Amino acid sequence: MQKLGKREEQIMQAVWHLEKAFIKDIIDELPEPKPHYNTVATMVKILTEKGFLSAEKIGNTYQYTPLVPLAEYRKQDVATIKSKYFGNSFTRMISHFAREEKLSDEEIDELVRIIKSQRNS
């Protein structure tokens, strides 16, 4: 699976959130400054060609749905970050975020619960 560029990822985030979207819907979800309609339409066409979106003709326009689930893309993206920046070590990656993010006691407790639950599965 290809890595998306920044604007492509913003568009995919919008479509993942909406589940089905027309170009106008996507633009409404994007941060300011809003890109021009034609810019988004071009990027959506590219995402369709890359296999990230499907297009269904409805009347004289298209409705887009994600072909790649967010969870699948996220998994690949996290694996790339883990490999690229942390020597493929999950422990180093989590340690980095635990230090840098200044986790609350509740967040630490939740992480411990999740880790402990992995032992039992």
C-alpha cells in the first residue's frame, strides 16, 4: 500500500469520517484554507486511481467511498513509523511517546491494562 501525501491523507480522513462523500462534502470537512473544488476533484481522482477510493456515478456527479479501511492504513502507517524511527522496536516507540506526551495517570493505567490483557490472549 502506498503512503499518502499530506493533502491526500486529509481527503481520506474526510471520506473515512463521512463513509460516503461527494466532492462538496469532502471540502466541507477539510481545514481552512479550503482548497478549490477542482483541486480536490483532481486529488480524489488520483486516490481512486491508486485504489484508495471507489466512485459511484449518481446523476451527473460521483459519490466516493473508501476502499482501504482506516484501520488498515493506520496499521501500515504505524508499522512504517516503528521501523523508520524506532529500529522496529515497539517498546522504544511506546517509551518515546510515553515520555514525550506527558501521559496522565489515567492514560498510563489504560496502557497497563491493555498490555496486561495481551498476556491473557
